Amino acid sequence: MTDLHTPRLDLVAITTAELLALAEVPQPDDLFAGHGVTNPHGILTRERIPHAARIADVRAHPDHIKWYYRLIADRASREVAGSISFHAPPDGQGMLEVGLGIAEPHRGRGLAT
């Protein structure tokens, strides 16, 4: 799975192994260090968000990992500023629901616009 890039941000796709590790929170903040990013705000690693449905879906359908978490990394600092994810693969009509979060220190800078 490839990362997505904008002029200011990299949307870094997490791996299946990283998603599965999130079944147990907290995880070490360096869980995503292999992507060349730092995670000082504990994005995903310290957050009690509903990973269970996504983990179960990826276990049943490994190719669905592409619909789930991407880290929002500031390109200049390589710091994880937040995350973005679809809540599930597209439904029968192709509809998706997206969720995103930005860490407090990074809010108000237009990262989610």
C-alpha cells in the first residue's frame, strides 16, 4: 500500500502488523518508527478508539487494510500530527465514511482542510 502526499503532509499507511498491534493499547509510541516518523502525541498508540471492527475485518479480508488508518505526518518535521481512516470499506453503493483527528498542538494550522 502506498502513502499519499500533499505539499505539506504525508498520509502514511500503517501495516497490517501495526494495525493488529493496536488491539492492545497502549503501544510504544515508536510503533510507527519504521515509517521515518516520530509520534510524540501517541496518535493511535495511546488512543482508546474502536480498532476491534477494523482488526476483525482485516483478519477476514487482508486487502481491506487499504481502507484503514493512515498517519497524518507533517512533511517538514516528520512528526505525526493526527490520523485519518475510513470507518469501513465502501458499501454496496460505493459510499464511505471518513474520520480524522488532529493532535491539539497541530490544530488551527489548516491540516484537515
